[in-house]
Amino acid sequence: MEWNLMAVAAFVLFFIYDWNSIHRKNRVVQRFFGLGTAVLAVSAVGCLIQQKRNITWEVWQTAVFLAAFLLAVGLLVYTLFFAIPFDETYLKESESRNACTEKMYALCRHPGVLWLAAVLGICAWYKWNIATLGYAVVVTVCNLCYVIYQDMLIFPVTFQNYREYRRKTPFLIPDKESIRTCIKDYKQKGKHR
């Protein structure tokens, strides 16, 4: 239960960080995103370590879990910290920014939600107990509330191109066109390097 409360606290920090980016622009509060990320990571690791596994796996099953887990974590980290300019996104405040609309962010407007849900789902599957599943549900619901808040109130004010981006790109669930655009972006951008 304490891990769930820590996770909720992390999202409270995220909400305050975003609210601050529009209304106050307090430099101390600008650090709340990093602090929230650390609190969420500690709560996730704590929950996983504390819970016992209720199933026994063969070596190949553990290998499948590890591969799926590493892929989901890699996609999450890439999406939040490398697919977008880190400094502009998390450290600098700017009145005239544009949202990233290509590559991973052509897939949907909040791809990090998909990858975090995947990480949590994989962990719940690995531990196979109600506490880990409950943690995954709490974090996913908090994350959904957070991105709805961002999508409706924060990003339209923060990013000049967000209304157009919202019109063209799905909220969470990729469609055929967004998948095609995402793949095309990666193929085209890869050629220029």
C-alpha cells in the first residue's frame, strides 16, 4: 500500500510541475518532474522487491520476461528522454515552443503511457500477485489522469502547434495512419544521419 501512495505522490509532483510551467514558473518547482520520476521509480522497484512471486518459471519463460521487460523499459526511456529534446522539454521554459510531432510522437500524442503500462503489466505478470497488479492499476490510472490534464489544459497553452497536432494524431491508441507516419518518419530521418 505504501508503494501505491508513493506512486500517487509522484503524480501529484508531476501535476504541480505542469501547473507551475504555465502559472508560476518557479525554478524550484521546475525540479518536481525529476523528483516525481525518482519517487515513481523507487516506488516501482520497492513494490517489485517486496512482493513474492506466486509462480515458478522455466528458464525460457524468465528469458521471455526479461526480453519483454527490457524492450518496454527501453521504449519508455527513449520516448520520455531521447525522442524529444531533454533540455527544452524538462529544464527550460519557453513561450513559443512546438510539440514534437514526429517519429515516436507521430504514433500517438502520449506514447509514454503505452510503454509505462507495458512495463507495469509485464512486472505484474512476472510477480503474479494482487499487490503488484494493484500497483500497476493505480499507476496507470494516475498516468491516464495526468495525460488527460496535459492534453486538455497544459499542452494547448505550452505548444503553439498543439491544436493541429491534436487534430491529426490519436490521443493514446495508434491507428493505421499514425503507425504508417511513425514508420515513415524513422525511415526518412535515419537516411539523413
